[in-house]
Amino acid sequence: MTTIVKNKKYLKNRTCPITYDSLEEIIKGENDFVIKLNCGHCFSYRGFIKAYIIDSKHVESHNRCPYCMSKINKIPIIINKYLKKS
């Protein structure tokens, strides 16, 4: 199941494979969120959404993890004033 991670003990990886930001620092901060996909890979939410938009244009990678290409379940949509600043 795809979830938003709020505790660093649930992280599978410590850095985002897309942005190379520290996921532990993102959890501590207020400007972004960490998303954990059903395959277990964790990403910066902001970086994941950008990659997801780009990947959804390709039939082979639509609704798949940008790292391992596993099928993704539903993605939580976060509407937040901090995410709009990019």
C-alpha cells in the first residue's frame, strides 16, 4: 500500500533516488513529504510527483515505481501550500 511516511524507522532507503535529498531531513521539515510505494521504495513527494508526471506519458512506465518499475497502487494526493512553491 502506498503511504506517507512520518517516522524514519519506516524508511527502506535513506535518500530519495530522484532528488538525492535526505528522506530523514524531509520528515523533520515542513516543506515536503516522504511517500513510500507498495514496493517499499521511498521518495521525496515533490520529486516523485514530477517523475510520475513525466513517466505517465510513456505506456511502459505508467503507474510504476520510477526505481524498480513495480506496479503502483493508488497515490495519495497532497494539497499543501508548501508544495505549490516549486
